[in-house]
Amino acid sequence: MALLGRCLWGGTDGCLWSGCSHQLPWARPALQQLFCCGLVPSKVFVFFLGGKGNIPDTAEWERRLLQFLRASLETIGDDAWIKRLSCALSQRLDSSPSSSGEKAFLYKALGTTLGACQELPHVQENLLHHLTRAQPEEPSEAQGIIALVCQAADSHFRLALETLTTFAATSSSVRGLRVSRGRKTTQASRRAEATCRAVMLAHSSMALRASKEQVLAHVEADIAGNILLLSISSSQNLQTNLALAQSILEVGCAIHAAGNLGSFHPVLKHKLLLILQNLMKTTLWDFPAASLHLKVILALEQWSKLEISFSSKEICSLLSDCCRAILPLPSAAEQTGEIRNAEQAVLQLQSLHMATKALGRLMAVLLKAKPSPVDLVDIAEVLWFWLSSDDPWVCKKALQVCAQLLEDCRDGVAFQRPAPLCPVLA
């Protein structure tokens, strides 16, 4: 076990643990050497390297290694040994270069190890240590601390949530957002904004992994409430808005998965929907803002499944804002000409296409709601303005929305009230 552990998390004979996600070829010779020496059972060897000669990709390697670590820690059950292992992993994490594959995986490995540790003060101390030391301006570092907290939360959900709340409330980097707003952006304020985004996403990522009981007990005040507080205290820029929309989307997915759709407080639900609508109205469509519109519509689609309390007038206003943000956009040729980077132009067009289809699905979800706040005629009246446009590109996008709406409603929709025939239905 000592030799295997050495190989797994930082020895010289292959560095399987630290190197598998960075340079996977190191891992296979290391395991094969241990297998030939009789130190790794054949079943473990096959487990890592795949059956029938299949070679796992990077993501599958990581999944198997974390699964092996978790099972090993459960079998060992020695808290003192697990604590020493977490300290060793923590030290290795501190010394690993930023943005490396090794460091990204060590965050997950440390989180898994802390999840198996029953000495809760040690767990919280380690979480706070790495939350404080991380450099979330680097996307890989932000993903790393999210993974660290979520892996630990699998076994210590309440403790991880309390640690996040404590960090958000006391960290000078987060508090500094209020001071830096309106002033010239400095490195400290950029780090503070990145920290805020990472903490928001950590809350919603925890909600996605939580049990039904944990979601119902904590989603309002401890998760959605904290996300709202963080968004209020942060600068309103594109990256922060992307994180906010993603967090609201993930919280909606967690509530829907829990199954108790009516349990979420209607006032807080209404506030989240207004935030999404405001993001749609105030964000100009420009790369990479296209991804924000897509995230907002996906979030609206998810939350529309949760018994929203909007009136028919409010829903029609919401859909009008969505159409106004997406449909009257430059044609594909015009966008390609405006965006010199070909890769960015392709991503822009992909986001536009996905947002258009998502808008049709959103309308279908609203029509299928029971009771539905709108009927087909309300939807048709919103779309008719764009279908009758003189711009053929706008008409084409509106027709794509209609096609997706009809596709999702092919099984039929119960109308809520009779209404005069609208031209779009003729």
C-alpha cells in the first residue's frame, strides 16, 4: 500500500497520481511495473487500464483513479492515515504550477480525501486554506476550487456549505468588490471578482450533487440566497453575469431533480426570474455575450418548469425581451465579416442557433405548464411581429423558433381560453 500510494500521489516510480491527468503515458508503465512485481492485483490492473485492450481517455482515467482512491480510503478507515494523506496532497497542491493538469487533478484528489476524513476541523481548515490561496483569475484554478469543495461536500455537505459561507463573508477579496466598484480595475479587484464568480458556481455545483433532502433543506437561504448576495456585491460585467446565469440554471436543475417543485419560495423564485430577464434586456449581443443569452434562455427554460408565478402579461413581456435580444441580429455573412477571428465567428453562430432553438423550447414549456400562464395565441402574438419583418434573416430565425415550438408541442397543447384567430395561426 505504501508503494502504491507513493506511485499514486507523488513518488518517483511513475508519478501516476500526480501525472495521470497531465501526462497519462506515465501512468501505464508505473502500474504495469507494480503489477509485474505482484504489488497490484490483476483485477486492479484491468480496472485502471480498461478491459479488452481499451485505453481510457484522460477523463476516464481521472474517474477511475478517484473511484479507486475513494474505495481505498473507505476500506482503510484509518482517520490518522487519511489526515496524513490529505496533508501530503495539500503540500503537493501548494507547490504545483498553476494551470497544470497535475494541479487540476490534485484539487479533486484532495477533496475526495477530505471527504473521507472524519476530523471536521481539519477538513474545514484545509478547505479555507486552499480557497484563500487559490488564484481564481485562472479558469483552471477556479474549476479546481469548485471541484475541491464539491468532492468534500459529497460526505460533508453542511460543513462545506458553512465553509463557503464563511469564506464569502470574511474574505477581504470578496469584500473588496464594494470598494473597487467604479474605480480603475486593479489586480486585487480582478481577483476579488473571480473569487466571487467561483464561489457562486461552487454553491450551485454543490446543489447539483446534493441529495434531495439536502437540496430541500438548504437551496433557498444557503444556496440561492448566497448566490444573490454575491451577485449584488459584485461588479456587473460579462464574466460575472455568465457565472450568475449558470448558477441560477444549476440551482433550477437541482430543484427540478429533487421533485418538490412547489417548495421553493415564490418571492425568491420571482426575483431570480427578474434577474434573468434583466440580463437578457441589458446585455448587448457581442462575442462572447452570445453565450450569456444562451445561458439565460436555458435558465428560463429550466425555471419555467418550476411553477413560476408570473402573470400572462409578465410572461409575454419576458418572451418579447427574449425575441428582441436574439432575433434581430446580423446575418451569418455579416457576423463573419464583423468578427475577424474565424473560430469566434463560428462560436457566435453556434450560440445563436442554440439560443434560437432554446427560445422555442422555452415557449413550449410555458404552454405545457399546468396551469399555463399563457396560451398559444399569446405566443403567436409575440412572434407575429418578427415573422412579419421585412428582413428575411429575422423571418428565418423567427420561423426556426416556431419550428422548435411545434416540434416540442407535437403531442398537443390544451388551450386555456378561446381567442380571435391570429395571422400566424392562419
